[in-house]
Amino acid sequence: MKKHSIREKLESVNGKSVIILFIFFIIAGGVYFYFPNLRDGLRNHESKEWTAKIPGEILSVAPLTRMAQSKWKGNEVIIDSYRVIYRYTWKDTTYQQTDVIPVTDTNGPFIQRLTTRKPTDVFIVSFDETDPEKSMLSTQPPF
């Protein structure tokens, strides 16, 4: 068998297929970050297998913003998700985690409660009992 040099292998790659693959990844990434409902669906799908729920304490809530520019509207600051740092205790071990909650119609009441919370408010944390570091805040009522 004849050994092919790297140059021959690279020349055999079709440039059109590389460009199509690159465009696909750009579109897929844009869809994932532009549509928060998709992110929220993926987030909730992961936690459905976790049956353990425990009260947690919210440490901080911060909006995640992005800038948008348009010819007609000018510059806009858009809040499309919130970074929430929380902690919970399971079997005498305290865990501190960060959750990113996208702004969607279904998460609206939960985000309202997060941003207007009182020190006595309790939030439910869903987590995996086999790996308690895998957790997220429950956005479904009761919060």
C-alpha cells in the first residue's frame, strides 16, 4: 500500500463540505443561545430523573445581559437569563452551586420570586442522590 502524505489527504477534503459543516455549527449555536425555551427544555429534561428534593438557600441572583444593536432601535441591553448561586445541605455536607435560569414565560413567576425574595424564603433544590453535586433549582411550583 502506498502511504499518502498529509498534503494529499488535505487536498482530498472537499472545501464545500467543510464550509457547510462550519455553517451548521454556527446556526446550531445561535439557535441554542437565541431561543431560551430550548435551553429551558434541555435544563428541565436533565432534572426529571432526579427524585431528591431539599430546601436550599439563595446566596445571590445576578442578571446575565447581552447587547443588541439595530439601525432602528439603537443599542439595547437584553436580560435573557439569571445566574443564581445557592447552597443546600445533604447528609451533613453543604454544597454550593450555580444555576443559570433562562427568562421564559414559564419561568417568569419563579424569576419574579427570586428577584423579590425575603431572607426567610425557601427554595427547592432538585438533585441526584448518587451524585449530590448535580443539582438545580426547581422552577416548578411550589417553589
